[in-house]
Amino acid sequence: MPGWRCIAALIAGLTAVHAADPREIWDQAVKAKGGRERLHAVHSLAIYMKPAQTNLPGPPANWLCVFPDRYFEYDGQGNGEYPYLASNGVGLADCPRIIVVDGPSRRVAMDANGTPRVAWHLTSLEHDRMTLNQIVFLLESAWLQPRIVETKRNTVTVEAGGTTFRIYLDRSYLPERVLSLRAPGEKHYRAYDYRLQHYRDFQGVMLPVRVTRVNGVVQWTWDVDYEVDAKYNPKLFARMPNLADGPEPWRLP
């Protein structure tokens, strides 16, 4: 059947193109996000996460990402109890809470309802978040250019920050899912699964205004707003802000 042979030859040709240039799809995704030059110019990103009007809304939170290795979290009411480190061991506290991560000094500090204020060294969780902040929201940055592992139709598998991610793209080449993959032989696997929808242009960067985090049978969904290159007080990362300062203490003088 000559018609089928032509179709098979066309498919084989397209496959060969992608095999010859595995970066092609990735470059299309970077272009769809706003272009390499624009993405690499982003130094900070404020992320305002509001509970979505869904059956499984995520708890309110504000983040400030200062690339590549600093971030701030304010988790509002509704996040429930969480563990914290204190001088007398591990305790439980209710939200709201503040977390400040300063990569250059390898310092993590937490304010649990105003007390206690403690600091400890970065763990793999903080390192993961530094990578995720760049992968999920920018794809790549001036400090993080993922290594392409495989391209296949609408998916790109990359390695970044010691973790392998499979990134699913929509018809516009924008990421609609970012999924971390278990490494061969890895016993203690921390799964990351983000679903990204409804992109809008924020100062030349395409960002999802609906974000869902899936963790096993648990699923949280947010409606999200952003501030690209948010102005912040660098002293934020030198001291522990107080919960009384509210969810955006980086704006304080």
C-alpha cells in the first residue's frame, strides 16, 4: 500500500529529526515561555497562591523566589500542623508559619507562630525546592540549564539539580505537567508532580495561573498571581521576619 508507505516514511523522517536534535522540543518550550533571553533575565519571582474554587483547594501561601538559591515562604491559615525543630527536640505548631532559606549561608530558619526561632543547615528538601522553583516556573534560568535526556512527542525528559524530570507540553509547547522520576535503585523517593494550566503573560514570561500539586491521593489546587522581578529587601535573608509583619515582609524597609 503506497499510501501507508508514504505515511510511514514521513513518521520515520520526523522521528529522525528529533533524534538528530534532541534540544528542538526543549527550545520550542523555552521560546513559548518567553524566550531564553527573557527567562535568563529574571532574578526574582513573587508567587501569590490562593485556594482555587475546586473540591480540593490548596491552602493560602505566598512565596518569594530569589534565584538561584534563596526563597521565602509564608503559609497561611488552613495548612494544619507541621513539625519544627526546637532546642528541646521536635514539636508541632499550627500555621501560619514563615520559612526563610538562604543558600549562600546554608541556613534555614522557621518562625512557628512567632516562637521558636531556630536555624539549621539545608537538607535535600531545600535543594529540591531551589531546583523546582526554576524548573516549574521558568523551565531554565541564568543559573540552571537542564540537561536533555530524551525527547518524545510532547514530552521532554531532563536532568537538573540531581533529579530527573519528565515535562509534558501542551500544543503551544507550554508545560502542562512537571513530574519527577525515580532514579534506578533509589529507595527514598520524594515525588514531585505539578499540573500547570491557564497561562498568562507576566512581563514577557508565560506563567500558569492555575497550579495543582499532586502527592499520591492528595491533591491541592491554587489560583496563582505573580510579580516578576519583585523588589525585595535583601535583609530579609539575614534575619528572621516576624509573623506580625504579614505575608510579604520582604517589602518592609
